[in-house]
Amino acid sequence: MNSQSSQTSMSSHPTSADHHDADLHRAARDHLWLHFSRLSAYDEGAVPIIVKGEGAYLIDSAGNRYLDALAGLFVNQLGHGRTDLAEAAAKQAAELAFMPLWSYAHPVAIELAERVASHAPGDLNRVFFTGGGGEAVESAWKLAKNYFKLVGKPYKHKVISRTIAYHGTNQGALSITGLPGLKQPFEPLVPSTFRVPNTNFYRAPEQFQTGAADDLERFGRWAADQIAVAIENEGPDTVAAVFLEPVQNSGGCFPPPPGYFQRVREICDEYDVLLVSDEVICAFGRLGHYFGAERFDYQPDIITCAKGITSGYAPMGAMIASDRLAEPFVRGNEMFAHGYTFGGHPVAAAVALKNLEIFEDEGINKHVLDQQDGFRATLEKLLDLPIVGDVRGEGYFYGIRLVKDKATKETFDEDESERLLRGFLSTALFKAGLYCRADDRGDPVIQLSPPLICDQSHFDEMEQILRSVLTEAQTKL
């Protein structure tokens, strides 16, 4: 739980460390523009400053310790403070710190591409490195449009994605994103993206809430079929790709119903539409496999990934494309006229290679599969609280839905969500020693995505803190 460091508790007199902390807070207030954060919250001392990580824990500038139940931001698969990953970065930086992949190659990018392709499903053998997940999504859309032009289908350029889904903040990726509130400040965006229902079974239409044994499967079939409806509405000769996450992040971890992705694959084959599996979060162990497509047994045409490829020890992303999509570019004078300065950065690539080596040596995927039932069962204990309506997710990736009335599934209005999430929960959970995510993209949810090294002791600690804080939250409604 939350504890003060020994030197902080020994004396009430200001120390040089106290002065340094105050200077950092002033500099943060005056100069640092935090991402997705309200500048009005920058009162001196208000911004938590994390100075160290140890395994599954974070330590702030005041010496307080927090369980990192979000793996930073669905990133830190192997935990904090891994000297083996740091040493891999230092060794590579001393040998070759930078070289772009623009007409030239370097060994670690070649080795990493081969390693990633060996884990990717089917014929996804071509790896295009980026600096992060949004760039990977952007690259996938550009490849889809470029590919169809080269094979004589120049009007196929539109993209379908799901409501409330998040696919990045670049102009193209943001256009694919299904969150109106995030898009409106930056409109007009790249045109030609369209939304279909997501797989939030808790909010499924009434005809799938009968209590019948096949309700979930019927709902999944219906949700998948809406992709075919959207393709028909837009014209099959204009739709290039469908972007879907294996487990949808935004809204609070929506898993696919049984048969959902198999039906989506059939639809994409029927209309010659590319299936892009956006695995920026779900790849590299988050669901107990290298890729989420493997967990749910479907074959994408493209996978986008980032985050866990380096466990966050260096920024990196990738678009992994099928041999079919690369084929028009490996003959004649065709070129995919697209790239990023830092795509395939040598230091990041060296860290990613070491990260994947550790995955093998320490059996990280097996650990997740062995522990996932315990994680689910521990979180499901919270269902006895009146405020907890649903617990959903897969692997080490879960959302806890908060409701106003469990019997009717009534949710909170905008003002209530504001007071519950930002007015109380976000601060209270952090003060109690838990770093996680409380958000209201859809219903209010708490998201948990811990480092993949976590075990039952960490799950129990999460549950105890959540139970205490959520019980207090009920008294404030």
C-alpha cells in the first residue's frame, strides 16, 4: 500500500530532496505539457512524479510505492528495472546508435523482422517498423489504399471500425477511431471511415438478452454481420479494410463472442476487404500469446503492434503484412512511398530482440495462461459490490464496469461520471497505492492490465485496494 520513505518520515524539516521535488513540480506546472491531461490540474505539487520502477511497482518522488496495475499504459510486460533490457540498449547504442531503414538496413532490424514474422500467424512475413502504435495504424491504412490501386481496384479506400474503439491520434488513425469526443477538436479529419457496433454484450440489443444459452453467439453473429451491411451500404468496390482489436480496449475490454472473428473473416474474403488486427495492446503476451489473433483463431491480412514489443524500454511499433500485400512491391519499380525516421531504430530493435528472448527463456506466455483464471476469479469477487455491474476481459487485460443500478444496468450521467471518476476514483485509487485507469468512454470503467510477471499476490493486492476504494465511492454517490 501507500508508504512514505524512511527519510521522509524521520524529519519534518525540509531537505535538499524536498527542495528538488518542489522544483520539479514547479517545472512540471510551467513547462511540461502532459498528454490527455487537464492543464487546470497543474497546481504546484498536484502532478505525481514517478522516479523509479521495481518489478510490478512504481515509486514517486515522495517515496510512495504503487502497484502498477496498468503496465504503464498496457506496455510494460516484463516489469520495471530489468537490467538485461537496459544493457541490451546500452550495448547497441555504443555499437550503432542510429541508422534509418531508408534504402539501407542494419542487423538488429533484420533479425527482429525475422523473429517477429516467425511468431506472426499465417503468411504475415513482411514487417514494417514504426515509432509506435498510431504510426503502425497509419501505415496499415496507407498500405491498404496503395495495394488496391496497384492491383487495379483504385476506388477501394474506405475503412470500417467499431464504435468507441480507439486506434490512435494521428490524423488518419484518429479518423478510424470511434470516439467522437476525441475527434471533434481536430476535425476535419481524413474522410472515408465508418463505424459498426462493437462487441459490448452487456449493452447488447434486447433480442440478445433473453437468457438463452446462445444469446452471446447470436449477438456476435449479428455484430459481425453489421460489417457486411456497412460494406454493402458504402459499395464493396470502395471499402479497403476493417480495423478491429482482438479485445477492444476503449469502453473497457470487450472480448469477441464465439465465432465473431470467423464470421468477419468470411465477410472480408467475400468482399475482398482487408482484415487489420490492431494489436497495439493485445500483442506480445497480453492475452497469453504473441498475437491476439492466435488466441481467437483468426487470420488477419495485417497486424499492427507496438507497446509490448519492447516492454516499454524503448519506443517501437510495427505493421506486419501478408506476402500477398507485399507482392506488388517486390517486382518492377513500385515503392511503398512511406516511412518514419525512427522506424526500426537500432537501439529499440535490440531491446525488442532481448525482450522476445526473455519471453522464451522465462515462459511469459505460459505464465499468463497459467495465471489468467486466478486473475479473473479474483476480480470477479468484486461483483458483490452494488457499484460493480460487470467484469470482463481476457488474459491479463480486464475492465470493471461501474453502474448506478445493478438490477436495471442504469449507468451514470455525465456529471455523475465526472464526480465519480475524476472527482474521486482516479485520485483515491492512486493514493491507496494502485496505478490503474478510471475512464468513461462509454460506461465508467476501471481498467487493469498489469505486467505479465504478476501473480496471485498481486491480484489479491489489486482486489483489496479496489474493494476498499469502491466501497467508499458508493457512499459518495
